[in-house]
Amino acid sequence: MKRRDFLTKTTQIIGTGVTGAMPFYSFAKALALSHNEAKWGYIGNLGPKYWGTISSEYRICQTGLQQSPINFKQGISADFANFKITSAQVPLKILNNGHSIQINTDPGNLLQLDSIYFQLKQFHFHHPSEHKVRGKSYPMELHLLYENTAGDVAVVGVFLTEGLENKALQPIWDAMPLNKQPETLILGTTVDISRFLPQNQSVYRYRGSLTTPPCSELVQWVIFQEPIEISKAQIEKFKQIFPHNARPIQHLNRRFSSYKIQK
């Protein structure tokens, strides 16, 4: 089976019994709100504890019932047949938005989820990982943000653990802006999304939110259970730019979990 175009056979899902009239923003709207004049961060009075009070547009960060990230503990078995990622190489368009290193992507990278297609818009990194597995965190976490034609958002997450140097990520590390900087096209450099994905296709799945303001809910999350390796030097370089850019674990509330392991 090719890594570039694969269909998962295994999954862990977290669903929800909660449906509420919570405001939801499309990816474009949420992106605009996250960079509006209401400044936010990860420490002090601009940190996650206060996001819901910084701006009325961020209120759901405090009042929402399906917030992310979460701690994966246990679940019930579930079928998850319609999960497919189709990847293509894209030019390296990198920026430092003040909250993370982000790479904007051209069309061509698709996510099929429950027979609905999503287009990859961007991916970025968190240190340490935002999600946890039975209370354990990883050094970093990669988030790939997808959007469909209706404006619905899905995020695929990949844990990064310390190990060998990740050559697929190294072009990004070589080009990382140390300070806040708008998008820059690195001429002659491309990235291959398929090389960021684990061989083992077991995943967790649940409904949650964006992990940054405005914390929009109804986001579909798919998290690979197996991490990919990244070197200590690579972790340290990112850490020098962003010592901590991870939102704390949020309450599960009435959501429930389910799982499926690859055979």
C-alpha cells in the first residue's frame, strides 16, 4: 500500500451527545479572527485561561462544551472505513505567525472523511503536544488543517517523538523564521505531506474545536496513534522559537470515545 494514497483500516473515535447553538466559523473566518487586534498568547494574562475574556469573538474558548485538545484514555470499538489522504508535493510557503511555524499549501492534498472531501489549507506545529494519550504528552504535535466547500473543518494530528532526524521536515526547519514574519516562498523547495504520516494507520477520532482562538467547535479531529520521529536538535530549534505553544487539556464533558486498532 502506498503512503501517498492510503485508506485506513483502524481507528479510535470520540463522538458526542452534545449539540448546542455554539458559534462556528469557517476556516477563513477563524483565521481572520485569530489574527485580529485582540492579542492572545500562551502565558500570563494573554494565556489560554483568559482567551474567553479577551474578545467576544473568543467567548466559546471559555463556554464551549466540545473544546480541544483532550486526553485519550479509553474507548469503544468503531468502524472507520472512509478515511483516505491523498498527498502531493507543494512549494514551501512558510511563515511565523507569532504563535507557530505555519506552512500554507496549494490545492492537491485531499482528505476523505465519511465520504466528504476536504482540501488541505495549512499545517503547523505545537510544542509540546496538545493532545495526550493516557496522560502522556509528546515533545511536539503536527496539525494539518483541512476545509471542505461548505466551510467545515477537519484536522489531522501527528505526534512527534524524539528519535532520528526527520529528513522530510528538515527543509521546513532550515527555513524557519525566528521572528514573526509573513509568508515567504522558498524557491526550489517542496514538501511532501505523505512523508509526515506514520506507517501505522491506527487513529483516534473525535469532535472538538480549534485549539487556538476563536476556538470554533464542530471540528472533526483525526489523530494518528503512532508518532513519527524527530531529532532532539530539531525539537530544540523549534523550542527556541516557541518555548511553549500548546493549549492545556480540555474537559471531555458528554463526549464518548471509541477505537479500532490496525491488524
